[in-house]
Amino acid sequence: MKAAVLRRFEDGLKIEDVDVRVPKDREVLVRVMATGVCSSDLSTIRGKTNSALPLIPGHEAAGLVEKIGSGVSKVRVGDRVVLSWAPNCGHCFYCQESHPTLCDVYAGAAATGGLWDRTSRLGPADHPINHYSCVSSFAECVVVPETGCIRIDEEIPYDIAALVGCAVTTGFGAIVNDAAVRPGASVAVIGVGGVGVNALGAARLAGAEKIIGLDANAAKSSIALESGATHFIDVATGDAAEKVKALTQGRGVDHAIECTGRPTAMTMSYEMTRPGGTVVIVGIAPAGSALAIPAIGFPGSKKRIIGSIYGGGVPERDIQRVLSLYKSGRLPLARQVGQIIPLYRINEALSWLEEGVLKRTIVAPN
Ligand SMILES: [Zn+2]
Ligand SMILES: [Zn+2]
């Protein structure tokens, strides 16, 4: 199959012919019909997350089940599926504690670039290529654990399904699970990218009264307001935290959702949150960076800072919820879809993301 392989950070992605091996026990081979290009892919490809190479990135995807391994009962050949980039085992300490995004088995697999048994199904056996978050969807096909497959209806287009596989569920869950936004609340979303627009949309759905989108790119204003923001602040003009406070009776917001992965934006998110409020950190920071907050005021602030990954809840449940809201017309996801391009143009999509493209680029490898 054709796949976009990262062998050296300085070379970027190169399209290669890659062997994909048959799925093992409880694994599924899926033909990728749509895969979004997410900031996490970009960070990995640019070498910011210290990932081990060679690697096939891509984690926001949907496709068609083409082959199943022994013992698979969750899906059948011909099923249309969204792929989860954090498939959980169901049996470890965290799965038993109802925190599937913290699954130990998944964490071990993701850290080693393999699947459940920590080995790869990609490339020749003597020179395997690493999987990325148990997905690796910048390719014509993927092999994934069956728990990573979530069946979808005929009426859900693949491009929408792909978006729901990461950006939508991550932004939605940060609002409803981790921030637990209530009607009348004030919310700031820092970074109006793929995840940020969905956090804004979920804040509106949750009944937040003041919803402030912030971005260093003034061109994001229109998409922020269209996605649910009641206000937009251009961070590049300075004093963003003070501007947020001015909009919230001088106190700051109840919830700040940080989606950029920049440590300075994380500090700013803390500053613009009111005493007793919640800072939700969604953005993935570069390896080796640290989050700085003024320690002296922290105890008295009663603020909570929480990390949020994949929406922080139960991804499969949240993906189904989001798709129901889409089908009933309450989450207008189609307007998030930007250009749809073939796999060989993947590096263009990465450049557009760096330049601040307003909509999600979708790669259709088949
Ligand atoms: Zn993502
Ligand atoms: Zn587990």
C-alpha cells in the first residue's frame, strides 16, 4: 500500500510502498477513506514530541473494515468505522476505574510504536515502521485493535466521521467532561484551531453565556464567532488576560480551555481564569517544556488546572454522542471540512496548518 512515512525529521513525509501485514488476534484491517491533518501530527512530524522513527503519522480517521483477525466480534468486514486513537483494553487498573483514556495497555503500545503486543504490522518484519497512537492513517490501510473501531451509520460521511475521531471529540469532551460547563458560565478558548472551534461549539451547546475565542491570528475571528464565540480577542494585540477580565466583571472566566500547546498560552489561560475557576489544558506542548504559574498566589486562588486528553471521558461514548448531535443538526460539523486532497499532497496540508488554515484539510488516501 501507499503510505506517508517519516524516516528523518529533516526530510518530512515521503510517500512509499509499505507492506501491511495481516491483522493478528483481535485486530482489524481498515481501508482509510478520510483522515484529518491535526496539529498533533504536525508537532510529531516537525520533531517536537521526540517520537521514535520510522513512523507513519495520522490519527484522525474513518474507513471501511476490509479484514478481521481471529477473535474479532466488534465489527464485520464491510462495516464503516471511526477510528479511536486511544483504544483501551477494558481490563487494566485505569479501565476498571472508568478512565479509559489512561489505559495502561494503550499507553505501553503507543509509547513503543506498536499495537497491543507492542509489535508493528507495518513494513517488513526485519525493518518495521512504527504505528502512531495505534492508528497511522496517513496510509491507504491501517491495522488497529478492534477496540479502536467504532461503527457508524451509512448517513455519516467519512470526512465528518474522521473529524469526530479527534478534533470534535477532544474539544467537545474538554467542555462537557473536564470543564463540566453549566448554563450561564463564562468560557475562554485559547487557540481557534481544529479542537478550539469544537470547544466553542460545545460551550454554546452547554449553555455558556459568555464564550470568548482567543487566537494570535486575527483571521480566525470569523470562524470563532460562527462556531459559537460571543467575543473574539486577537492575542497578538497584547494584554489578552486583561481583556478577558474586562469582559467578565474584572474577575476572569469560569473556565479557560487551552488548545495551543504553547506554555506561554497556558500561563495566560491561568491568568484569565477567575479564582475558583478551572483551567483545562488540551494542547500538547513540546517535549522538555514546563508550565509556569506564580506559586505564591496558587493556594489562595483555589483554581484547578486539569489535563484533558481525547475529551477526558469515554471516547467511544462521546464519539457516539457527538455523531447523534450531528445527525440531529445540533452540531454543524460540515462547515469545518476544508480541502479534500489525495495522499501524495499531504505535505501541502501540513504547510497550510502551519500558516493557520481556517478549516480542516482532509486527506482521502483511497
Ligand atoms: Zn488530533
Ligand atoms: Zn486498559
